[in-house]
Amino acid sequence: MGYSPGVVVVVYLGFTLLIRRLPIKLRGLVFLLGLSLSTAAAHAQIGIYGKLDTLRFDDNANKNTTWLYGPGVGVYDDFLHFGPLRAGVDLRGDFLYGSDQKRFRSILGGVRVAVKPPLLPFKPYVQGSIGAGGVKNTSYLTANRYSTKFEYQVAGGVDTTILPRIDWRAIEVGYGRMPGVGSGPGTPNSSMLTISTGIVFRLPWLPLL
């Protein structure tokens, strides 16, 4: 349902009076903020990606290392643009399998910053994420569920355009940590080093309905 012309006029006049009561410097800041937000909304960029991960999982509590492999999926939205800089959010999930019957899954969300150099086909990025990660060792008779705990990760990579709206995620390297697989306050944290590659599908911008 749309707004009546009277409501629009009242809101416009009220906003105009409010702006006029501000100091001149603050008026300029309000104008620049509004311009930045409108520009950011008009240039939002959503990407959906799939990737293949290689993860080194260091179980420091039990002093062993496991290599795991498998797919991951995710989506990002770079909704803020400042010159060549892009900033937004990222949500991802991983489903990995190890050679010693260990399984690992995680879901992470966080913020990302990317750089799109003019006239160049590649875009480096960095991001920080938090979420939950779970480990399960299927060789244990009682291991019928994941041991899910808090996880955080920092990552960086490079996307390269290969076709219109399709990027090759040439490489991503991430490092994360989570509480140890064992229990107790003195259990050492587990650490994870991830190397990934994948494909990104950049969606065309669509106005919100």
C-alpha cells in the first residue's frame, strides 16, 4: 500500500526543517552520508560460490593432525562501495571428510573487504568470520554425533573474472581456531589451515520488492 501525497509532503517538510536547523558542516555530512548510502544500495553485488577445500586439522589436545577434503558453499553481498573498495558480508558452510574416518563441518558468517582495481580482471579480498564447527570420528562406536563448538576464521583470496558474471576463485587461504576436541578448561585449542579454490556466480543487481 502506497503513502498518500499528504504524508509524503509532511515527511519532506519535516526533514527539510530538521536539516535547516543543523550547522552548515553537519548538513554537508548528512548529504554525503545519504549520497553514500544511495550509491551503495545501487551497486550492491551478490555472489554465490562453490569451492573445494583442503583442510589441515591440528587436534592439539590429542596431539594429532588430520587432513580433510570436501566441498563448501557460500554467498556474499558487497553492498558498500567506496572507490575500488567493496565491503559486505559473507555466509558459508563446509562439509569435509578425512582419511582416518574423521568428519568436519562448519557454518561461518562475517564481514569481508575486497578491492576491484580499475580495468583489471582480478579482485583480492580478506574477511573475518565466526560461527560453529563440528568434528566427528566415525571410527568410535559412540561417535554418532558431531562435537560442535565455537569457531573463528580469518581468510584471504583472489577472484579472477573468466566470463561475464563468473569468477574463478583462484585461491583462498584461511586460518581458524576452535576449542579442543577434548573437554575441560585446560584443553588446548584446535587449529585449522584451509586452502580452497572454486567458482563464483555474480548475480545481477535487483531492486528490493
